[in-house]
Amino acid sequence: MSHSKVSVVRHLVDFVLLLLIIGFGLLGLIYLKFDVAAQIAVTIIMCVLYVFWGVLHHYHDGNLTIKVALEYIGMAFLVGT
């Protein structure tokens, strides 16, 4: 497989994984709609996985910087609060 095809496949896998993280998180929030503590736990887990996904994604692309990591942490904090 050529380099560009490998890159496209890897990006596709990355973004499918991100959709799964968000999708299962949202399903968890809906399923646990009457349990606030569990919803908080699901939200925290989603935020941590989002940051982990973003850092790994940019690390594999070779463009991970402190600024990029802080942007993911900031977005996760904003969404989680």
C-alpha cells in the first residue's frame, strides 16, 4: 500500500475510534439518565479518552506539540464542566 493510502486508512481508523468513544459515551449518558453520579463518571471517562485519542492521533501524525495537547485538555475541560 502506498504511503498516502496507509495514511488515509489510519486516519479512518482513528476517526472511527473517536466516533465510538463519543457514541458509547452518549449512549451511556442516555442509559444512565437517572443516575447523576454515573453520568459524571461517564463524562469524565469520555473526556479522558478524548484527550488520550487526540494526543495519540497527533503523535502518529508527527505534529504533537504542547499547544495541541493543551487544546485537547481545554476542550475536554469545557465539555466536562
